[in-house]
Amino acid sequence: MSQETYELKAEARERVGKGSARELRRNGKIPAVIYGDKQPPLSIALPYKDVHLKIHAGGFMTTIATIDVGGKKIQVLPKDYQLDPVRDFTMHVDFLRVSRDTIVTVNIPVHFLNEEASPGIKRGGVLNIVRHEIEFTCPATAIPDAIEVDLTGLDIGDSVHISAVKLPEGVTPTITDRDFTIATVAAPAVLRSEDEEAAEAAVEAEEEEAEEAEEGESEE
């Protein structure tokens, strides 16, 4: 399960638009919208500090929150947020109303376990992570903190595909048309360099032999 839920107190917004949003930010608040569940969108204002801290604490997009709007408590899941590209200032947040039956699409981080039990990594191989996150559909009330990938037994040249990962019940990857790769164990850079050097040496040897043959023919 995803980390524990939290609660935010909000005020309903009657005025919307850029001017109203700027005024809110000047007063230490963030404009936000709650939508979904076949209900009209609800414009709200949230305390800037509380939201900004939650965003940067991690797990914001996969943790259900309760928003108290004038005493009415609404369960939501963050769906998007906007940051100022220069100041990293939180500008706006979109929330989705959720219930026990709500199915959501979320990006879940991948955690790799038992690197010490991978023969390839022990021999100096490098874990090449193809996907740090994977997009899944799952119940809004059962979003995993992470998907765990076991590296036990992996040797250099081996790959981990999604079919090898045990997923929690109800959690399904959105990519269904192929058994996609999550990570590989690649040869260490030293070995790759040695191979490249050997190939270059072989080319040089061939060139020297060709030059010697040409010189021999010219002398004749």
C-alpha cells in the first residue's frame, strides 16, 4: 500500500482566472481544482507551505489525501501540479476525487533488491536501469509505494522483464502488447574497453600485414 493518507484544509474559491490566482499566491496560497466522480469541478485554495512540502517529500502523486473544504471532507489523488520553471514555486494542483471503486493510472517507482546476490554485479557488471518508473492502472485505494525487482541470480548480459515481476493484486501495466525490459546487467566499462582495444589491435595488425605485402610486391 501507498504511504499513509494526510489531510489538507482548503477554502472554496468563487473567483477564478489569472488575476485571482496571482492574488492567492501573494497571500501564501495555491489555487487548485478537484474534479471527477461525475461531479462539477470544485475550485479551491490551499496553504502554499503545506502543499509544497508534500510535493517535495516524495510520493505525492501516489498518496491519497483528504481535503477539508469548509467541513466537507473529500478523498482525492493528485493528478498534476505545475511548478514555476525558474523559481521551482508551486503554481497549481489538480486533484481527482476517488472512492473504493476508482481505478487510476499512476507512475510507480521501481526498487531493485538483492544486488549482492547478482553474480554479474559481483563480477563488476553494471545495473543498467531502463525504467525507473512504470505506468500502471490500479485501485486508487491500493496504490503500491514501489514495484520491487529481485536481482538474485542475474549475470552479465541478463535482463529483467515485466513478466518476471510479481505484481500486487489489481496492479496492471498500461503497456500490454510486449514483455518490456526494466533493467539489464551490462558488462563493466573495463571489459568493454579491453574488447575495443583488442579489435583496434586486430585492425592495426591487418593494416601492417597489408602494407608489408604491398612493399614486398613493389620490391619484386
